[in-house]
Amino acid sequence: MAVVDDHNLFVRGLELLLPEVSGGRATVVASTGDAAYAASVVRHAVPDVVLMDLRMPPPGGVRAIEAVRRAAPRARVLAMSGDDDPELAAEALRAGATGFLPKSSDAADIVQPLLAVLDGWAVLPERLLAELVRKPVRHPAAEALSDDDRDLLRLIAAGASTTEIAAKLHVSERTVKRLTATLLRKLRVSSRAEAAALAGSAGLL
């Protein structure tokens, strides 16, 4: 995991705590307190997850998420903030984050959400989830999808297997895999789980 946060004590706490409480599954392999260098750090460290503080000096966390997603499309970005402002969280999701957490003063509080993200889940606090359901986030990539793309995305979000999707769309499983890969590239995500999370936040379900 890479951490982009200008609070050194918080970063140090994660470095010490994560390996112990995760059984070695999660470690901090790189960090920076400067959002402008986030993409470069991630490109060189190649982490599975990037923990991004949104309340940082210019260019700020949201712009850094966009840069990280361009530099390392397969990395999952988990955004954090000292508050749970729905608008700020929505900006982070639009920029490509796959989850959002209010930032706790105790690093231990984010361990379980981090492990969930490692397993491919999207993580959102209950209040924010309710806000997104009430007012879906407009995602530029999702808005550009064709009707066929949206049908495929709904099937993926419903948990349909490749075989089931092939049967419903009357195409081969090989074609489903090709169409799915193309869809993930359009959405700038790296897994079906991330695509499903995006579909929910963008009001496509």
C-alpha cells in the first residue's frame, strides 16, 4: 500500500500497525506528503492500494487521485478526509476512487476497511451511501457508455458469471471476456468489483 498524506504521525502509525494486525497482508511500501508527487510514487512502488488524504495543499487529493489513476490504472484508491462531506467524497469517486473513509485519529480504525479494499470491495460510510442513493454521483466515464455497455455493466453488478452473461446476451464466453475488458478500460477500473461499485454510485442499477 502507498500512503499520500501530509500527517507524518498518521503515516508512521500505519507503517507500524498494518503488518501486525493484517497478518502481513498489508504493508506500507511507499508514502509521500506531497500530492504533486503521488503519481510518481505510485508508478515506482506499484502498490495494490493507495490511501489518499483529500485535505492536502494544492494540487490537493482529488487532483492527485486523477493523476494516480492515469499512472497506475490497476491500483485501487481509498480516499480519506477529516470529515464525511458528501460533496468532497463524490468528487473523489468521480476522480476514480473506489472508496471513501472519514479519517480517524486512530490508525487501527481503518485496518478492516483497508483489508476489504484489498479483497476488491468498495468501502463507503453508511451516511455517504445513503446520500449517494438519494443523489447519484455523475461519473463522466459512465455517462459515455452505450446501451450495450450499460446492459453488460448491470449484469456484472448483479454478480452474473461469464457463462450467465454469455447466455443472456447470446454471445460466446470469449466475447463476454473481451467486452468486459473493454468496459473496464472505458470505466478506468481494474476489476468487476470496482465496476459494480461505480455502477451503484453512478445510479446505473
